[in-house]
Amino acid sequence: MTGVPSGADNAGGREAVKSAPTSGRSVQIAFASAFAILLITGALAYHSMGVSSQSSHWVEHSYEVSSSLDNMMLAMTSVDADTRGFVLTGDETYLDSWRSGVSDLERYAVIVRRITSDNPNQQTHLQTIDRLIAERIHVAEGIIALRRTQGLDAAAQALRTGETQRIVTDFQQILQTMHTEEAGLLVGRTTIAKWRLRQTKIALIVGTALGLLITAVAGVGAVRNGTKRRAAEAARRDSEDQYRTLLDEVHDYAILMLDVTGRVMTWNSSAARIKGYDAEQIIGENFSCFFPHEDIERGRPEEILRIARENGRHEEQSMRLRKDGSQFAASITYTALKDATGKPRGFSEITRDLSETKESGAKFRGLLEAAPDAMIVVNERGEIVLVNLQAEKQFGYHRDELLGKMVNSIVPRGFAERLVADGLRSAEDALAQQIGTGIELTAKRKDGSEFPIEIMLSPLRSTEGVLVTAAIRDISVRKDAEKHMVQMENKYRGLLEAAPDAMVVVNDAGKIVLLNLQAETAFGYRRDELLGQGMSNIVPAGFPERLVADSLRSAEDALAQQIGTGIELTARRKDGSEFPIEMMLSPLASPDGVLVTAAIRDITARKRSEAQLLEKVEELNRSNEELQQFAYIASHDLQEPLRMVASYTALLARRYKGKLDSDADDFIAFAVDGASRMQLLIQDLLAYSRVGLKGKELVHTSSEDALRQATRNLRGAIEGSGALVTHDQLPSVMADEMQLTQLFQNLVGNAIKYRRAEVPRIHITAEPNDAYKWMFSVRDNGLGIESQYFERIFGVFQRLHKREEFDGTGIGLAICKKIVERHGGTISVESILDEGSTFRFPLTVCSGQS
Amino acid sequence: MLLDVLLVEDNPGDVRLTRETLRDANKSIRLHLAADGVEAMAFLRRESPNALAPRPVLILLDLNLPKMDGREVLAAVKADIDLKTIPIVILTTSDADSDITRSYQLQANCYLTKPVRLEEFETLVQSVNDFWLTKVKLPNVPNT
């Protein structure tokens, strides 16, 4: 409490100190009395003003009444004149004028009634006036009707009756009475006003004198009260300390006063520190020097003063200029100051340096400006208190046009609801929410155009109450993209519908999200019954496995896979019936995750035909087998009776030859011959049927060995004919060795048997036909075969020669054909008559051998 | 001394042919006949009405017989401790491998296929006589 002098304190503070030289009670009373007197004086002055204005009001009122009365009289005269005009000329234009006169008359009556509503006398007069107007109109209408129906004379006669004249006269008289009444009132009121003003003047003079007297007395009292001065000084210092402490508390604020034009009147140390000007440099300068250049150009300083004057107060967060030209973000409050009479005295400006006061504030601001989205901060009243550059750009407003604006002028709908909804959440929830998941609203630019936005709000508790930070993202582009997606989806749907197979699109939860008409038909469900349902409803088993398997593959693999190679599953219709399907899946990345398109083909028909085919093949196999069995059994069992015939005819011939007549001997000879031929046929048939029935497995076989065995078997024939059988080197092949031997034996045997006169030459070769086959050739220089018999010679029991020329049943080549076929090939012949024949047949290369 | 041979054969034509050729081959053969397997077993076991039937020195057995076929007769004889020493010659029309294999598995002593031609059949029967009824030594079993 040492009372440090207050060097650079504001002037207001110093004045307050000087005006209280003593702390004496009498002084307090004196000043209170002086103040009271001044108040009374002020009230009186105000009252006198009221009286004066009241008096002028009455004058105006009286004038208005009398002018309305005059207008009414004019309208009445005009109605009268128009009536006459019509009666005399019959011209309808008079009637138009007449009607407007009538309506004027009624209108002025209403006005007069309204403005004299405080005067009962005048109201009584008005009733008479209303009656007269009604009469006048009635009479005039009667005359007008008369003029129309009975002509000029009758109407003129009616005019002359004096009835109309009487009404007009009465009308004039009553108006005159009202004029007089109003004038009387005016005189009375003016007199009262003058008297009151006179009284007020007296009161003012007396009051002022009294005030001066009391002040003088108080001044004398104060001088006399010197002993109490020290105590008062201590009290003053005490209060000064408190004030200084208060100022220290507001260290962060530049506090200054402006006059009505914006000139700086006072300056504090914080102002000097924040803005960089000394008090002597800045006092008297206009506060516009604190504004950036572009704001000055826009007339912003003047605008701020106007707003503050009109609203009493203006707050903004905006950029300000220091003395050194650097800019800083500031929160500024302007408050309009008025003197006791309400006259503007100036403004107080409190500036807080946002960039300096808090490091985090600066970071926050930096963050705000750097954000890719438009960011606005809104206070509890819904006013925008902070914006970033993006917000300015997006909405097309200048920063300080946005500041203080209600948020619903840029986000017309939904923001308040969002605010409530978000306000209910905890800050953690709000922070956890991604901007991408914000709801979609419509925003409005300064030029009135609208655009879609996504908005995310996050509440922020501050000293100024709850502030809400809104991140606003322009999603026009994304919306367009979504629209595009919808179009794509429509195209996709079109494709789906055009597909011949049932198509179902399933999301990663296994739910059906899309299907085509074919799918509805195939499964017997309506579309809405299947949408959202699990795939297992229509494909009970195997689909999830398929899904997993297919997901593991790349999209290319999936696309490469043909529908025909899809796996087979069982599908179930709505009615519970099942049918076989083939399914092919293909993954499709979409904004909603991976969708899987399943192409489903009902393969009932194919399965049936497959089954039928299988059945046919089995049947054929069975019938073939039966046939072979039949041929074998038949030839085998035929042997028994044949043996009886052959044996007993032989016995017969032996015992009775020459003992019966010559015919009997011939008959017995035919029977014996038939029996032995029959025997050959059956044996050959048996051999033929054995090719299929008794065939061995095909194994690695040396074809050279087989040929050697065949020539050994044919040794008798070869030696007998002197035939030359030669061969090239022959390969190993897949064959049944016995059958291959028989094949060579039959072919070489035939070549010897059907030889010409020259020495039979037979040559066997083998050449690679392709990677899997050897082509064997057996060439001879025999009789040759005419080309028309090339096919026929391979038939069972087909012969080209008479029995007398060559024996044999004609089974040899049939057996060859069957053997080659059993080895997977076809035998063919090329031949020229009298030159020789070449038989060709393929055999399979042994595996591991080329 | 008469040689008792049992022919098990259902075909009368074959019976006659075999009888004729055997008689031409060896006059001392006494041929007994069974038309099916059941008769054959009854003869061998001297069941009624064959109580006095002799024990044959050779059985000529056809495979395809009514009631009880040749394979069953073969199996039954070779399973019988007293009868199993009698040689059995299978004489049949079948030349199926399965029949041949099966017969030897059942311990047939010889498998012959009847030739179609009369001369061949006569040759075959003569060779049976020459071998089985002439050259072969058989165990001496008292003919009870």
C-alpha cells in the first residue's frame, strides 16, 4: 500500500482522482444534491420539449382535420356537378367522375372520423355527415336512373325540386360547425402549452441557481475539511492499487479510447506493446492505421464504427497491422460510448493479440489455415467467429463478411440439428468421427448458388462458451462421381439383365445385392425376396468355399476362367426343389467393398444328356460284349453238333462206301465236305470273336519278334512258295504280342497265298507317322486288288476268289482289321491289280520313345 | 483181364463214337456209362443200384453235364481218399483256357479236346488206350 504514482495511467482515471479532493460526507452529499438537481433540471427540459412538440402536434392535427373537411366539401361539390353534367348531356364519362367523387366523399369521412376519434362532439357531427352523404348519393342515383329511363326533362325536373340543394346546404353548414369546433380546440391547447413552457423556464433557472449554490457550499466545506485529507489520500492510493492490479490482469489486452471519428484518444502500455506505437506517436491519429491496406480501401474502419454505433458493440477476429507493418490475428471488441445525454462520445477498443497471447492459439490458427477443408468456428448463438481461407474461397465471402454472420446464411438447413446431435456426443466421439462420415448438407455461396457439402462438427469448450468447429468439405466432385457410379451401375444392371445365365451379385457379407431376371426365374423368387438374403438360401452348400477360393485368385485369373469350367453345385428353388448348377465367380472391387458376381447356369439338361450318353455307352458296351459272347458261345456250342455230323458222315462213308449205290456215295461225300467247311467257318468265326474277347493288355512289344514268330508259323508256306520276306528295322510298340503276330501272319500269309507266277517278295517297314504312332507297311508283289474291293476285303467272310482257286473262309483280313482297331488304328490297303498290294496300319509308340 | 473204364458223357452220339473207337482200339475194355455227375458218383461209391459196380481203372469225364457237372465230379473224386488215385481224363469239346486251368487245379490227370474230324478222334482215343490203359502203372488197389 505504498501508493506508487500512476505514470501512464489513462486520463479518465486521473480525472476521477482530481474530482474527489476530499472524502468528506458533506462533499458527497453536496455532489449528490447537485446531481439530483441536474437530473431534475434535465427532466424539466425534457418535459418542456415534450410540451413544445405536443403543441406543434396539435397544430398539425387541427390543420389535418380542417383540410380533410375542405376536401370533403370539394368532393361533395364535384358529385353535385357530375350529376348535373350527366343529366344535361347524357354523357357516361360524367358517371365515372361521379363514382370517383362518391368514393372520395366516403374516404374523407373515414379519415375525419379517425383523426377526431378523441372528440365526442365531432363524432356526433360525423353521424349527420354520414347521413347527408347517404341521402345525397341516393338522390343522385334516383336522378341518374330517371335520366336514363325518362330522359332529360324528367331528370331536370327532379334536379329542380331543391332536394339536392337542401342536402348540400346542410352539408356545408355541418362542415362549418366542425371547422369552428377544431379551431376552438386548437386555441385552447396552444394556450396550455405556452403556460407549461413558461413554468419550465422558471424551474430551469431556479434549478441551475440551486445547483451552483450547493456546489459552492460544498467547495467551501471541502477546503475546511483539511484534516481528513490524508485519510482520503490513502483511500485513493488503495483504489489506485486495485485499479493497477486490474490492469496487470488485463496485460494481454490493448485498451484504448477512440473519439466519434475514430481518432485515438488514450493508449495503454499493452497497446504500446501489442501495436508498437508510443502514446505520443499515436494519440490523435485515426485508428484506421491499425488496419491492413485492403481493409482501409474497403472502408472497413468506418464500417466498424458505424456498426458499433448502431449496435452499441462490435466484435471481430481479423488481421491487424503493427507499426512495423507486420500483421497479426486479433480479437477486437469495439464498444460505443455515450455521454449522460445519450450523445455519442466515442468508442473503446479492446484488442487481444491472438498470434502472441497463446502459442497454441497460433498453432491452432495455422492449422486452421492449412486445413484443406473450409473451417468455421461458430459460437453458441450460431454466429461465425472464425474462418479460414478455404471458407472464404468456398463461400465467396470476404473474411470479415463472414465473421459475425449467422451460420445458417451459408448452411441454410441442417446445421442447427447437426449442432444438437453433435453436442450430445462427447468430444472423443466427435474426434473419432472421420470427416468422410459426416452428413451431407447443402451450402450457399455469397452469389446465392448452392453446392453439396459434407460437414463434421466438433465442440470446443472455451472461455467464451462452447464453440463449435465445423469442417466443411465441398463434395460436388464426389457427388458427380457418385452419379457417374449410379449410371455405371445402371449399365452394369443392363449387362446383367442381358446375360443368358442367372446372375447374382453378392457382397462380402454373403448377401445378395443385385440379381437379374434370369435369377428370379431360375430360383422362383421375386427380386425383392432375394435382395439382402444370404446366398445360402439359393445355393445351400459350397458357395462360401467357392468364394474363398475365388477371392484368392487375381481378377485376371477369374476373368480367364471360362464359365464352362466352373464347378458344379446344387441350387435350391423357392419351392424347395433342387437342381444342378455350374457357377463361376468373379470379384469386383466397388466403393462398398468387394462384390462377387456369380454366374449361375442351370445344367439340368446337360446333366441329363450326360447321363443319357453314359447310359448309351454302357448299353453299347454291354451289347458289344453280349455279341462277342454270343459269337464265341455260338461257335463253341455249334462245334458239338457239327462234330456229330462230321464224325458220323465220316463213319458212314467208311463203313458203307461201295456197299450202297453210286448216288449214296456222292451224297455222303457232299455231307462230309459241308460238315468240314462248316467246321472251318465256325473255327474262323471263333478266332474272329476271340480278337475282342480274348485280347490281352497292350504292353511294350517288339514288332520284330512278332514278325519273326509269324514267319516261323508260316514256314511251310514260305518254303513251299520260295517267298522272300524282308523287313527294315522295326520298332517296339504298344501291342498284344499274340495278336500282332497273328496280324503279320495273316498279311504275310495272304501275300504268299495270292501270289503271281513270279517269286513272292514281301517287305515290311515302319516309319514314324507322328510323335505317337508308327506307320507299318506290308508290301507284296502279288495279284493285287481292284480298288472297288478295297473296303470289302476287310469284311467278315468276304472273298474275291472262287473256292476252287483259293481255299479259306475270308476271315483273315476281317481279323486283321479287328486287331488294328483294337490297337487304336485303322488298316488300309493300296493296290494295283497284277502289281501288288500294300497294307498299312499304325501302332502306338512305346512311351519314353520317340 | 478186363479193364473197367467209366465214361461220364450225356451226349449219346459221343457215347456211341467213344464206345466204337475204344472197342476198335482195345478188345479187353469194359466200358461203364454215367449220363450225369450224380450217376457217376453213385457208380464210384457203389451206391444203390450200383452196389456191385467195379472200381474203374480210368475215368473219361466230360465237363458239361446235367445235374452235377464234370468240374464237381472231378472235385468230389479228388477229395475222396479212396477214389482220388483213379486217373481222370477230361474229354470235352471246350478248349477254353479257364476250363483247362480249372481242371488241372482240381487235379485232373489229363485234358483232351474232342477233335471234330472222325480220324482225329480215333487217333486220340487210340493214344489214350496206348498210354493210360497200356503204359501207365497204377497203384494196386484191391477190388473189393
